[in-house]
Amino acid sequence: TNPPIDPIREELVMSLVSFIGPRPNIFDLVGNSRRKRLEVRQPILTNGDLEKIRSIGHTEDRFDTKTIDITYASNEGAAGMQGAIDRLCERAEAAVAGGYNIIILSDRQLGPDRIAIPALLATAAVHHHLIRKGLRTSVGLVVESGEPREVHHFCCLAGYGAEAINPYLAFDTLLDMHKRGELPAEVDANEVVSRYIKSIGKGILKVMSKMGISTYQSYCGAQIFDAIGLKTDFVQKYFTGTATLIEGVGLEEIAAETVSRHADGFGNDPVLRNSLEVGGEYMFRMRGEAHIWSPDAVATLQHAVRQGSWQTFKDYSAQIDSETARAQSIRGLFKIRLAEETGRKKVALDEVMSAADIVKRFSTGAMSFGSISREAHTTLARAMNAIGGKSNTGEGGEESDRYLPLPDGGKNPERSAIKQVASGRFGVTAEYLVNSDVMQIKVAQGAKPGEGGQLPGHKVDATIAKVRHSTPGVGLISPPPHHDIYSIEDLAQLIYDLKNV
């Protein structure tokens, strides 16, 4: 599979350039295709950019733009969304048949009497409808919506076919904040919009890079997603080809949620009269989504650890294992079915590994010394050695006193059994390697794909620098895979060297 790429250090091969309009025939080797497309430097359009596209027209290589409303009458309620999507797809098909080669899907008509189909649903529905009709390459899709505001929103729209996006409400919000003096005075209105576009662009590049994709054109319509909590038939119809392993809501529930939000936005709720519901998706809010990591749960865990109190830890466990908390995780929704419930034969206990043997298969994640403290690093090693499992050094090396045998010749309880070798080769010596049970080659960053295990300079003290054979105060980053372990041959050479060690 593609290794993650570093969008900053590998900027040369990254591109946000997008082409809007009909795709030319790639088999037309002599260049007779007259289909032209609009090139944009990046896919986030200002309001002015969108108006240029909406009104564009040429006499020879003509672009014809059709704006299609993705709202429907609010008196139709949730039941009306299915018909609204069907009509939307029919209008898009008719527009292509009528010679239009750029379609703008717009929710600008949203108001008290107009409900907007969710932008992603509308985009994906039109995208796949046109694919099924064999018309998708004849037209470009642009989304004009108040919904997208975060990087993930733009990436989803791009993944399901949006060649360009105009987030007009995000712009309006920022400009209103600027007008009220809530943004730095030295930044003018144009710069506010420009900086927002730049930040979203950097975010899109970062998301693309996690999949090893370097151009927006490759990402557009690629559907690099899994769906969680959506009905299979709903996904197959509107997000065709997307993997969905866990069932959940369908169009009926999504329509009901959309209508509910519309009623909140245009209703008379005194709480929502002057501000939107914050939701609490990312941070705990009293009037928001429930979180397993609530302030109470975190405080109880901290007290248990600081006091060394078994009883307080049991209180914490009770909170995390409660029915309410379990319902907030996928794993917590599973039910263990007993043999008698399934009609299957029970497995004899003597055929099952003992707990003492099972824990020998445990290993820790590769967290480097330096990214976490010596206390944390050695605690993990001691725990794994005590149960017969394996702790992983990560790519930060290991202090030599931790793997030297004890005076009586016994194994050092702070020794990590798994020694990692990454492209930065931090702390990797022959002595380090021979004191391992497993040598692990790291070819791509896991927790922060594409970024490498970065340690800022202020964390590189004398001890860290000594372990990593580097200089105190100088930041350390494991280079992207292309700088080092680039090919099968490089990997083969490294494996050969490690076997010799």
C-alpha cells in the first residue's frame, strides 16, 4: 500500500490544483478532443471566484454553468427528502443532457420555508447518479454550501466528487467576526478569507498525505473512507462502493435530524435565539454529546493514580464500565453470546490458553523515550517483563543501563524486548540491537502518518541527546519513508544488516 507522505517536506510533489468541467478523452492521443476545463490553483472558492464560474461563457470552447438548488419545501418535512434527492438527480441528469458542463449544487435558498439536503448527501447522490448514467465525465461538480467549515467536511465533499467548494457561511462568519473587532486589527477582510482558505488547503494536504496521495485530482472522487453507523442499502444507493461494516441510520433518520436542526435554527427556542448549540463534539459540554472521558472520569483516574488507591481505581472502572459509557464505544455495543444461546458446543477449559499464557502475547505501542518520560517508559517495560509480554522502545533508542544484566546476571526488568529501527536511526547501535528479542523496522509513521516521530528541540535535553546520539536543543524528526527506506532493495539491505547483528 502507499506509505504516508510528508506534505511539508515533500511539498514538491503535493498539489491542490483542481480542474472543473468535463474530462477529456484520455485515449485521444492526437489531441483532437475539444473539451476544455477550468483550472483552479486550489479547490476552495471565494464568493467572487464562484460568481466568475457561474457567469462564465465562451463562444468557441464554451463553458455552460447550471446552478441547481439542493433545498426543498419545509412543509414536506422529513418524508420529503427522498423525493427531493430524486428530483435533484433528475435535474442534474437533464442539465448534462441539455449541454451544461458545470453544475453548481447550491443551498443558498435555505430559509424558514426551505430545508437543505445535507451537502455531502446531495453531492454523493448526484455524483453516483451521473456515474450510473454514464454522464459523470461530461460535467464538473461545484458545491456552494453553508455546511462545510472544517477540514474533514471539505475532504468528504472532495472524496465524493466535488471539484471545487464555496463555503460561503464560513466566510460570512469570519467577516462578521472581523467587523466586530474579534480578529486582529492588522488583518484586513481579504486577508481573513485568504488565511482561512490557506489553512483549509494545508489540512486537505495533510489528510491526503495520510493515504500517500499527493494530488487533489487523485483524491477527488476517490472515496477513501469507511462508513460507520450507516445502513448498507443507504450507502449502496448514495455512497456506492464505500465500505460499511457497522449498520446504523438511513435516509429516514438523517432526514429527521436535518428537519430537527432546521426547526432549531428557525424556531423560537430562547436558548438558540442568539447563538447556535455548541454540540460538544470535541470538548465536553454540559448541554452536548456524552463523552466517555468526562471530567468526573478523568479526575477519578488521576486521584486513583496519585493516591495509589485501589478503591478509587475501582470507582473509576465502574464509571468506564457502566452501561451509559459502554454505549458510547463500538466495542461496548457488542454482546457476548453464550454457547447455549447459539446451539454450539462449549469449548472445554483445558483447550483454552491460560491467562498467564495469553498475556505473553501482549506488547506495548512504540512510544519513544523522549516523547514520554523515563518513568513512563520504564514502567511499561517493567509491566511487560513481569507478565512475560514485550515492551517496544519506539524509535527513540534506550538508555544502556536499562538493558545491561543485573549484578546477579539476571535480566534487567527495565529492558525493552522489542527494539525499533526507524529511518532516523535514533540511538541504534550494535549494543542496542543485540539486547533485543525482536528487531522491528519502521517504514511508515503510525500515530501521525507522514509526519514522522517529531521531537521538538526544547525536549531534547542532554540525556535524550546522548541516547539518540544527537545534539541537545536540536529538534529531531524521522524523515519520510522516501528519504531512507525507499525501495524493496533498501529494505532487503537493512534486513540483511540486522540479521548479521
